[in-house]
Amino acid sequence: NLFKKKKIINPNFYKKILNEKKFDLIINCDNKNVISKDYLNKKIFKDYNSSAYTTLIKHKKTNNNKAIQIFTKNGPIAFLPISDIETSIVFSKLDSKNKFDLKELDTIIYNYKLKFKIKSISQINKFPLHFSLARKYHKKNIMAFGDMLHRIHPHAGQGFNMTVRDIKILNSIINEHLSLGLQIDSQIFEKFETRVKHFNFLFSSWIDFIYEFFKINNNLSNKIVKSFGSNKHLKKYLTKYADQGIYF
Ligand SMILES: Cc1cc2nc3c(=O)[nH]c(=O)nc-3n(C[C@H](O)[C@H](O)[C@H](O)COP(=O)(O)OP(=O)(O)OC[C@H]3O[C@@H](n4cnc5c(N)ncnc54)[C@H](O)[C@@H]3O)c2cc1C
């Protein structure tokens, strides 16, 4: 029973756990609480000035086992299979002064509907998009985790995958300590940070680079990325990684 789940309502809870030293290790996934603001707030931050629009389409039964991503002029749209009859849609678009008419997304979905015979499109939700990377993962026995460590653009569908990799590594370090009879203390977080931080930095930067690369069509990307844009082989290579992610 290493982990306990609890819904935190009382704002004094955070001060209390800091003062009482009741827990060996604390993992903090909420970026709005006082611990995050006071101790785990150093970040590399980039605003994409974009929003993700997500919805679910119901369609006729089809062999639906492949995620598909299309870099449209308006931004990337991903078709992520949920079942043979349902597909999740993530469309990201640069924010502009002109309000985006949600009906336009329906049109985009129908334009790129691929093999789906669409029955219905559910309510569209909107999320602001930014990139952030934690400079420091932990303070004593409190560690940030999940998107608090690395929030990336959703075009490659890799955000939670990164967290799953982190969980695997953190779990192995905890097990190492348990099997050697070592204490469960902040050393675990130090080891975790040393083991994954450089990798998370490279991976997140790579996902960001791919996003910038494919913005070329909109003439909005920065100069360095633009200079790569004319290289067909690089484009093919990046398309592969944008679609499938990177596996180590
Ligand atoms: C549009 C979009 C599409 C994405 N698609 C993919 C994808 O296809 N594949 C992929 O791997 N990743 C994807 N991601 C990324 C993925 O959603 C995130 O990486 C993941 O949700 C991060 O999980 P988290 O637990 O760190 O943060 P969150 O999902 O933000 O969870 C934090 C949790 O803490 C809870 N919480 C907050 N305050 C309190 C409190 N006081 N007490 C108790 N609980 C509290 C919140 O309710 C919330 O549930 C996508 C992201 C976006 C925006």
C-alpha cells in the first residue's frame, strides 16, 4: 500500500503535510496548489497561442486500429481510434482574433473523414495549448509528476505516454530501494530526476520541433526550422515520427 488517493478540499491540507512530515514521499500532480506555486514553479514555458478542439465521432463499424494524423493548412488533425465504431478527434489550431466557428471543425472532419461513414459528431471541447518543462523536479520529499514535469503539444499523442514511461522508471527505483532495504526517502526523487530529466527534455523538444516544422505550410515557423523545410527526406522522416511517436 504505497499510494493513497484522496480528494483535497481543505486549502490548509498542503501546509499541514509540509509541517507534519507525515509522508515519506509526496507526488504532486496538481499545478495549481500552494506546493506547486511555492516550490515547484521553475519552468521552461512556451505559449503555442493555439487551442486544441476535441470531439468524438461515431461511425459505421470499421477496422479501426490505426491512429491517423494530417497536417492541414489550419493545423494538425488527429483521428485516434477508440473502438470499431468510435474515433476521438484532436484538432489544434492557432488562435486568431477571428473566433473559430466550431461548425468549421465539422467541415474539416468531413473533408478528411477518410474511410469513416460518420453517424454523429459529439460536443466539441476546447483546451489552450502550451509547452512547459520543469527545471526542478522535486523539493525535499515532494515531487511534481505528469504534465507538471512535461506538458507538450498533443499533435503526436505522446503526453501521457511520457508519464507512463516515468511511472515505470519511478516504480523500478522504488522497488530497487525496497529490495535493498534502503529507506523510502527523497533520494528516490533525486535518482529519478537524474535518470529521466535529460531524456524528457530531449523528447519534449523533439515533439516541439516536429510541431514547428509542420507549421512551415502556414509560413509561421521560425527561421531555423524553415531552413529544414525544403528537405524532402527530412520531411518524410519527421512525418513518420509525428504519426507514430518515438519508442525507446
Ligand atoms: C487535446 C489533448 C489531447 C491529448 N491526447 C493525448 C494522446 O492521444 N495520448 C497521450 O499520451 N497524451 C495525450 N494528451 C496528453 C494527456 O492528456 C496528458 O499528458 C495527461 O492527461 C496528463 O495527466 P496528469 O495526470 O499529469 O494531469 P491531468 O490530466 O491534468 O490530471 C491532474 C488531475 O489532478 C486532479 N486534481 C486537481 N486538483 C486536485 C485536488 N485538489 N485534489 C485532488 N485531485 C486534484 C485533477 O482533477 C486532474 O484529474 C493530450 C492532451 C490534450 C490537451
